[in-house]
Amino acid sequence: MKRVAIAPLIFLLSGCPGGQPAPSQRSVFVHGNTLCFSVNKIDTLEHYNFYYYPKGHYTVIKSDNQINASYPNTCFKFKLKNGYQYNIYYGLNGKQYIDSFFIDHDGRL
């Protein structure tokens, strides 16, 4: 009887097979108000979502779902405010990546 009870438990703990894998963490380059997804000319930026949470509200800074750009067109200027954590989700060379960074109140990463 214990074997019958253990089999469904093992199945439930194994999780759901399939689906897209979670994005990998990959850093972006930030200098002042310039953000580069890649500085490698052979990389192709396919899409990106750049956002933050001021006062608890999800706010998209910029998003492009069909860009297909290579360096130097993978660098963008954004007006970044101090005191916030920024989050980025992007596709590069067919793979999905995430990154986040915090700019303190003194403007330091």
C-alpha cells in the first residue's frame, strides 16, 4: 500500500516536463545613461524589455519586441533615476537573458 501512495507523491514532486527554460543571467554594460546589451559585433539583439518599480508600480521604460540589431545599435540612452532597481529581459542570439542593477541615491551602480 505504501508503494501506491509513494508513486503519486514522486510524480507531483518531479514537476511539469517541457516548457521554455528560464532565462539565464547575463550582465548588460551601463555607463552613465547609456546601456549596452552587447558590445560584440556578431551578437544580434532580438528584443528587450527595460523596466523598474517606482512606488510599487511596474513601469516600462522602453520595450522593443522586434529589433534585430548588432553593435553599436545594441546601445541605448535612457534617463535613469537614482534610487531605483532596474530590471531587463532581453533576447540575444536566440537565447533569453535577464539582468538587474541598482542605482543608489548618489548615482552609483
